[in-house]
Amino acid sequence: MPEDFLTGDRRPLTTVLAANLVSITGNCLTYMGVPWFVLQSTGSAAKAGIVAFCTLLPVVLAALVGGPVIDRIGRRRVSVASDLACGVAVAAIPLLQFAGILHFWMLCVLMAVTGLCRSPGETARGVLLPTLAQRAGMPLTRAAGLYDGAARCAALTGSALGGVLIAVLGAENVLLVDAATFAVAAPLFAFGVRGLSEAQPQRQVEPASLRAYRRELAEGYRFLAATPLLLDLCLLTLVTRGLDQGWSTVLLPVPARKELGGSIDLGLLNAAFGVCALTGALVYGAVGGRFRRWPVFTIAFLIVGLPRFVVAAFTDTFAPLAVIMAVEGLACGVLNPIVATVTYETVPEELRSRVLSATTASVQLVTPLGGDWLRASSWIRSNCPPRC
């Protein structure tokens, strides 16, 4: 075993967390930069929606069928290739625009490439978390809290940075910055997991073939179907994700625009939720191992669900909404580390890539119908200059 991976060495975990933070920041810049670029260059909100759909649908498709590919190629190679492919595809958009040869269909194809590569890369990084936690001598709960915290920190940073950079540099140049983040994330991850056997191609008894691929893919789905706990978690996440999209794309923006202070108050409410969710993930990672998971999960889940709808139904003022968004953010930050820990403990290592790909697909099925891109597009339409 290489010295870098002796138990108690936190450098590999730290490096992977940094790579994930940079990569997700790049994704957030994409979510902000591409819709703005489309609206500025075409003036069509419908085309922005088409590009969003072309990006998000491949994410789900790749998650549905990508598990065996990750095992065959190797988690290290898949993650690195994913970030490099995303970087090249994103960089090609402004470069083709500067050359005067970018057509709308090219934009759709390039964004489909980013969507197709994104899910396998994220899965390849995520499935290594238990191994990295063990190498670091760290409880899995704490590592899961740090991993989710890094993702939430990236989302906050990327969203805020994206808005500033678009205003200062313009959408085209922001996409070049976006491409640079992927170019940084790829070598970071490659360095962080070098020599780690779990990151290499998994040994396969059967040679690569369509039959072997179908068998390996079916193994992951059979395990998921035979594990009620995982099925329940997938269903809960799918339902809550759908409700959250309704809240964040319609139920919150509409009153924010009509009764509150517009986009400023909407941004502050979302910031309160995001900061508190980050805090909740980090705090649970630090102390969550001292408590039983089921009661904590149940309480947090109940807080995240109904209260915000009740508050919104009875008030249209900023302060109560800010308080409930902050409280729900803290509760939401607790949920993901618990779900991740339970999933890692339930799924055997040899099936982890395939099962986690399947669970990712199941919870992202509603994403092409709305989600982060719709939120970004709505924000952009409300703040875009008149020439758009």
C-alpha cells in the first residue's frame, strides 16, 4: 500500500474534497453563464429552455446506464475524463462564438456532452468516499458531512461568483473561466487518488461485451430493488425534490416579486437557506455520530417539508420567510449526510458504482422538468438588460 494512503492520512480526502468543490463550482457557473449567453445571443427564453433540457436529460440517461462503465474504465479515469470533457465542451461555446461559426444546434450538442459526462464523474468521485474516510481514520458520518458541505459551499460560491463575473466579464468570458475550473479539478482528483486500488478499473471475470454490460447493469438494479431501505430513500428524495422545485421556481419567486423586495429579497432568502444548509451539513458531520440517525432524520425531514408552505400561506412578509428558510436550511443540511452514510453502509463496495448511479438517476428524474436551470433562467430573465 502506498505511504500516501496509510490510515490517518487526510491528504487524499482533502484533495478530493477540493477537486469536488472546484468541479461543482464549474457546474454552477455553467448554470448561470449558459442561460445568460443564450438569452443575450438569441433573445429567446424558449431556446434557453431547450438548451437546459438538452443538458439535463443526458444527466439522467448517463446515470441510468453508466454504472458498469465506471467500474470497467476506473473511477479515477472516469472522473478526470468527465471534467476534461466538460471543460472542452464549455470552452468551445465562446470560442466558436468568437469565430462567428456557432449555431444553435452546436450549442445544444455541446451542452448535451456536458450533461452526459457530468453524472458519471460525480458518481465516480462519490463512491470513493468510504475508502477515503477509512484512509483518513475519519468516521464515515463526518466525511459525508464534509463532502456534502463542500458541495453546498461550491453551490453558494458558484452562484454568487457567477452573477458578479457575468456583470464584469460578460457571459462568453465567464464560460472560459468555467472551463478553467474543470481543468483544475481534473488533475486535483487524479493526484488525490493516485495509487488507490478502489479508484482503478475493477477486475472483471467476464470480458467486455454487450452481454456482460447488461448483466452488470442488472446487478445494480436488482440490488436496489431488493433493498427496501434504498427504495424508500429514493422515493422520499424524488418526492421532496419535486416539491422543492415547485417551491423554488414558482411558490417563492412569485410572492418575492409581488409582495417582497423583488430579486434582492429572493436572493437573500435563498442565501439564508444555503448558508444554513452548509452549516447543518458541517455541524452534523462533526457531532452527528453521537446521535441515533433515525430520530434525527425524521425530525429534519418533517422540518424540511410542510412548515415553509404553511408560513408562506399565512404571511407575505420577509422576516417570517427568512426565519423558516434558515431553519429549513439547517435541517436540510442534516439529511444528505445521513442518506449518504446509510447508502454507503448498505451497498457493498463492488456494487457501489452501479447502485449509486441508479439511485442518482431515480432522484434526478424530475430535473429535466425544471430544477436549477429553471431557477437560473427565471433569475436571468428578471435581471437581464432590455436588449435581451
